[in-house]
Amino acid sequence: MSSNIADLFKQGEPIEAHKLIRLTAPQIEEIGDLMQMHRPVSKGGFGSEGNLAKLARKPDAPMARELAPFFLAMAELTLAKGWGKDGPGKKAVKVWKAAGQQLRVASGDLATAGALADAKAIQAAAVRIQAACTSCHSIFKY
């Protein structure tokens, strides 16, 4: 069994993925640490942000299948982490939750589109993932 949340989703093990999310989320001290994973590989990240931008411009089914579980893991982790009582105001928390839920749905759509090699659906899902990220980052600067 993998210890990587995205791999568990990719392997069709959502229950195991959610067990790992419940263990991992409380250990995340700074949300910015999660966001660092989107950085380019040359800067210590996984390059997901750049690859998502490529996918939105030029749909690629194998890349969609690779990225979808990663973004689903990010959505689930950020939703599970949430905010403590000392977090931002109610409006910001509402945006956080809505963006996380949008990311969750769009990631699932990306996985489906990638499996079907549906170029238009891949592109649409990638754009919706970008929109979810942008809406959150309009308030939270990471």
C-alpha cells in the first residue's frame, strides 16, 4: 500500500486515502507548505501548476490522468485541514471551503475526462481547477 495520498486515489483506494488524510491534515502546520508542492520541480515542487496550465491550453489524456489524483489529494487535504478558531474571518473561510469543494469536483471531472481521453472535457476541468485555485488565492496569498 502506498503512503502517498494521490497514489491511493489513483489506485482506486479512496478509503485508505481518506484514512491517510485524517492522519496527515492535523500535522500540517502551515497551509503554505501544501502550496509549495505546486512549485516547479527545479524549486522543490511537483510542477503541478505549470502542468495544469499546459493542460488547459493543450489537453493531454495521460497528463490529465496523472494530475487528477494529485489535485484531488490537495482538495481533500485543504478541506480536512480547515482553519482553527484563530483563522480568518467567516467570509474567507466560506471562500476556502467553496474553492476546496470546486477543486474536489473538478479533479474528479479531470480524472473522468482523462480516462475517456475527452479533450474538451479535459480542458474544461483544467480551467475549473485553475478557477478554484484563483478564487482561493484571491484571499489567501501563498
